[in-house]
Amino acid sequence: MNHHHNHGHPTVSAKPMSRRNLLQALAASSVAVGLGALAAPSAASALGTAAAAATPTASGGARLVPVNRIGIQLFTVRDKLSGAGSIGFRRLFEELSAMGYSEIEFAGYTQGGAGAITPAEIRQLLDDNGLRAVGSHVNLNASNIDQQIEIANVLGMPFLGQGGAIASGRTEAAWTAAAQNWNTWGAKAKAAGVKLYTHTHNGEWNWTTDAAGVNTSRRVYDLLWDEFDPDLVAFEMDIYWAYVGRHQYPGFQPVDYLKRDPRRFPLVHLKDGKLNPASGNGYDIIEFGAGDIPYAEILKELQRNRGQRFGMYEQDNASSTAAGGNALNSLGNAARSYDQIAALRG
């Protein structure tokens, strides 16, 4: 299991990204609608999504991820918010907005050497850059749930989640107890206008065990599916980790879960992976569009099944790897990945 939102990576020096996408974006009417939605997300969001999704493009077919629904999990660019070389939320949001991102999923609320900052100040910076907070990965527990719901409300986010596993081990008892806790916290969150969600890795695709450690016939994911009250706790499928899970614990297709009840997946992680038979995972994480996970096929299925929600680009190793001989810079990966996601057509 990768409880990956607790690691740090060395800081990579940041060069400001060019605002190269903006003129090119404004040339296409469907993108202009999306940018209009960036300026006033709450008012223009529904219109922008419908128009961008319905507008045919030169390459034939509707956008598979509407431009005002392309988000980023900030764990991808965490090196820009840590250590003495942090560029801080203000500059980071300027860069991401210029690339075209409109949705932000947080992985913490601190900015390293850029200094102390409050959630209210972060909210102001989001608004200044036409960005919308949609979710956050926090290690939730009974003692911090109230405070974290309050922060979610300050940031204006509709969802509050966790990046790592919600239980240890694989026993039915441990996961059932954890799911019941999440339902309890989910009721608190719902009362405050927020919905809880869990982000899953490969381990949740393994089978549960009984108290003696004997495998059952049920995957952890299926236990959560059964135990979560869908009105109170949602899923965020990390599609890369689902493919790793399929490699390690075969017998399912990730898209079948997404299609089973699209409303239970208000967020998905658009993380790409390159096939690597030498790896126990079967894949290596890579920037979006440079891998082998069939995103066009997956997203076409979701579009047919009305499952299109917030698509969050995430790349765990963006500061330390780059495709195609590009310079190491997590913001460069984020810009190229945005372009690849925006280019997907049905």
C-alpha cells in the first residue's frame, strides 16, 4: 500500500511556465466557454461543462474531459510547496491557471519556506486565479473531522477525502469497522454540505481475510462498496492503481466499477502508467499521455454511462521523472499532461 501523501521529494528549481496555452485556447470556441467558466466557476460551471462536452472539434468527437473539469492533485507538484525553495500557493495557482487547470485537489495546506498561510488566504488565492477547490486528501480521524470539515467549507470544496488506506491489514472486521466510522463522519460532513470520499490504491483490490488470515471471496473494494452508505461516502478511483490491482489480483476491469454506479465516483484520478513487466506493479507511473492505460476507451465508456465527473491529474513522481527527454520540472509535466487530457476526444 502506498500511503503516499506523507512523503516528501527534493525540491526541483522552478522556472515560470509560459502562458502559452491562453491564446491558443481562446482560438477554440469550446475552450473559450471553459475559460469563461474558470472566471466564474459557480455560475458558469453547468453551462461550460455542457457546451464544452457537446462541441465537436477538428479531430472529431466531443471532449472526453471538459476543459472546466480538468483538475490536478497538488501532491503532483508538492516540491513547489515544500522547503526553502517553495514558490508558494500564489505563484503555483497562477501557473496552474495559465496552463488551463480549473479544479484543485489539496494534499496539505502548508507552503514551506513561502511562509505561514491560512485556509481563508488560500481560498482568496483560488478565487483570484479562477480556480475551484474540489477535494482534499487528509488523514481523517474522530478528533480532526470537525476541524477538517470547517476547512473544507472555508475553501469552498464539495468533497473531503483521504489519500491513504482507511484501515490496516485485510481482515473483514478491520475494514468493516473503518467503513462504519466513515459513515458516522460522513453524516457530520453531509450536515455541513460536504461529502466524504476515499482514494484507493492497489491493496484495496486484494481479497479480504477472516480473523484467522484466510482469504475470503470478497475484495476489500467490494466490502467498501457494500458497507459505505452511498449517500455519505463516495469513492475516488485512482485508475492507475486500479490497473496495478488488476495486474496483481486479476479478475476485474476497473471501468466496470465506474459504470456500475457512476454517481459513486464524483472524482477519479487520471494517472498514467507505462507497462513494465519487470515491475511487481506491472506499470511505472508516468506523465499523462505517455503511458499505456487506455484512457480514451475508459472515458468514452464513462461518457456513455453519464459518469463524467471531476478528472484529477496526479503523478506521484512528477518532480523526479520526465517523458521524452524533457527537463525535470513537475510543472512541465503538469502542463504537458493538461494538454494531453484536454486533447482526448470521443
